[in-house]
Amino acid sequence: MPRSPDRLTALDSAFLHLEDSGPAHMHVASVMTFEGPVPEYDEILRLLESRLHLVPRYRQRLTPVPFGQGRPVWTDDPHFNLRYHLRHTGVPAPGGPEELKTLAGRVFSQRLDRSRPLWEIWLVDGLADGGFALIGKTHHALVDGISGVDITTVLLDTTPDPGPVPPPDTEWAPRPAPSKAQLLADALLERATVPGEAVRGLRALTRGPRRALGRVVRDAAAAGETLWATLNPAPPSPLNVRIGPHRRYTWVDGDLAQFKAIKEELGGTVNDVVLTAVSLALGRWLRRHAFPTDGLELRALVPVSVRADVERGALGNRVSAMYAPLPVGIEDPERAHRRVHEAMVGLKESGQAVGAHVLTQLGDFAPPTILSQAARLQNHQRWFNVVVTNVPGPQFPLYVCGRRMLRLYPVVPLARNQALGIAIMSYDGNLGFGLLGDFDALADLDDLAQDLETSIADLARAAGLRPRDARGLRRGGDRSRRTTPVRT
């Protein structure tokens, strides 16, 4: 008997345990800005209603297994109400970027109600330029970054005047929820039979023993690399403090063409350039706080998608992770980039991401009580200083009700002792940097955003490029068209 597709995986359920054990809110989110005029609430409502059958999880809630003897399962919500999940609000005058950021921080400070489907979308009007925004929020147990992008492209349109979406074969009606006895019986039966699936898998591997042995050795070595990284704590920093329930949010606009040009001149990948910019910015921020950075390397948790092409569109989490060094003590942009690039090459060769994936898969065989305790233990460890996640988004315009989406800024959640999360997503030639900070620990989050702008401009100069303006990037929702970077 294979694992039920409606049961959370070990990784999915870990996000619930992380949220249970402290002030963390384990939802991923985004702020999307659009050209006006503002659509009517009922217009957005009808759009979502016509496409809910494309995202069945949006009408399902989590149902726990009695006595904690299994991971929760997804069941249809018999009281599903779309108007609960689609909210309508506005920002106060003058309706600029700062007011939208303040609203976003408040929305991201609220946990999702687990008695309902784990998502919300906020329609925001009152923006000074006559446009509007959508703030989307979905629990990490439901999506990772890649599947979140898939959902966005399903609910939004690729043309201003799309054709009708094919309706479902039958009208939706909630399926009866299983009884507590049935939930308990299914969980116990699955626990007893899933290891048998693993045994059958091992038996199949013996048909190609040399290839199987090589894979086992590689996976074991990769898992060892990951365990070694987690057994060595990250250095202390002002970013690793006990967080509260409230959040601040800001963003920085980047030009994907500029980052690619920097990468072409300095080597490596776009992600290397992103990590270097973050490292330089954090170094500036730390020194301004009189925190010594000589020889200091912070550690970034960098999520890595392990989602196969055939899994595109599937929900749940298909992510692993690498622990990347951030050489905040190096102020020279070229030296910092070289260090980051060499480190990332070494991490990829070590198979650390593969090792983390192997260890995560082993969690599917662990009893739920052990998983819960492991997640709580993780909350007390300092395995990393900051999360930096870079997700590729659609490189074409998206629309809602005929209005073009201009910018997309993502959100990655904070853990218990992690006061800053930086999420980056590309969209239509732009890079949106979303900075989520603990309200109390990062009162100067906007200053850190300015440091990030300055650092990207410094990298552009180091690569012989001419920044678009004195700061290198535009903030605050500037909608001017992109320009191709020019070498000096």
C-alpha cells in the first residue's frame, strides 16, 4: 500500500510543527502590484471561482489523526466560503509604497487558520498611482516556491483577453470526511506497509548491483556532508535572536539583465551574484551596528528545488537545502563574489543538496511524535543565520482581469531564532527582492534594503557596468522600463 497522496509528507508536516513551537508563521507569500483601474471585488471573486477546480487543495483543510499516530491528511472543507479567503482592503493616504509595505507586514504577522483551507488573497486599493495590489499568502505545508509559481500562473492569465477556462466535469461537492476511527486505521496500516515498499525497492535495486551500490555510496556521502554542516553551528550574529509575532516587510527592485551581465563578467551564476550582493549588504549592516566582521562568514540556508519536470503543478514541498557561506568580512565586491562562487561550486560537487533530500525522505518513515520533537529541536539550533531563496518565476507578463502585473515581491518565513528572511523571484525580466524581518529585531530593515541596493551597484561597477542610476536600482515600485546594462 503506497503512501496516501492526501497525507502530508514529513517535510510538509515539519512546517506545522515549526509553527506550533514558537512565534514563527510558516506561510510563503507575495506582494503583486498591477496597473489600474482597480477591479471590483466580485470580478476577482468570479475569476477565482472559475479556476478553483484547477487547484483542488484550495478547497481542502487539514484533518489531524487521532492521538498523533499519523501525519494530517487533506480533506474537503464542508463549509468552504470563497469570500473568507478573498479579502478586500485599502491603504491609507498617500497610498505610496511605504503604506503598502506596512500593510503587507501586518498581513504577514497573522497566522493562517488551520480549521480552514490554508490560503488567503488580499485585494488592496487606494494606491496613489491608481493601480492596485494583490497580497497572497499560503501555508508552507501546502506549497514550496516552485509549486507556488505554478499556482500563480494557473490563477492569473498570460494575455489581457484570455479565453474561457474549461469548466470542471462535475460541479464541486465536498466529499464526506473520514471518521476518526478510519483516520487512525489508515495511518496505522500505512505505517506498517510503507516500509514494505522500501524493501521491495531495495530488492529491485539488486538487479543492477553495481549501479545501485554506486548510488548508495553517493547518497551516503552526500548525507554525511549535510549532517556535518548541521552539526557545526553557524556563528552568532544580531540576526539570530528570539523573534516575536510581528513582522516588517520591504523590497528592492532588480534588473535580471543586469545580474546576468555581472555574472558574465565575474563568472559563476546569477544566484552567485545574488548571494554576493546579500553578503556585501549584511556586512555593511553589521559594521554599522558595530558588530565585528573581520574574517566572519555567516551561513545562509539556500533552498534547492528537487521537483522533477513531471511533478510540475503538484503541490506539497519538493525542496532540499544547501548551507552557503556569506563572507560578510570581505568588502571588495570581486573578492566576495569569487569566494561565494568557489564555495557554491564546492557545495554542488559535495552533493549537500542531495544529502539533505535523502535525510528528508527518511523522515517519511519516522513516527509523527519523533518528527514533532525533531522540528522543535531545530527551532533551538543555530544551523544557519539567514534564509536566502531565489525562485525562477515566469519571464512573460501576467494579467488579472485584463490588468498587467508590474512587480512581484516574494516572502520566505522566519524561524524561531532567525530575524531575517530574503526571498528573490524573477518575473518578466525583473528580480524582486522581498525582505521579511522581525518587527523588534530589525527596526532598520529599510536601511538594510538600502545596503542591498548599494551592494548591487558596487557589483555592477566591479563588472564594468554602468548602473541605471546612482544607487544602481530603483525602489518603491518605480515602473520605468528596464534598460540594458552598458559596459564602461
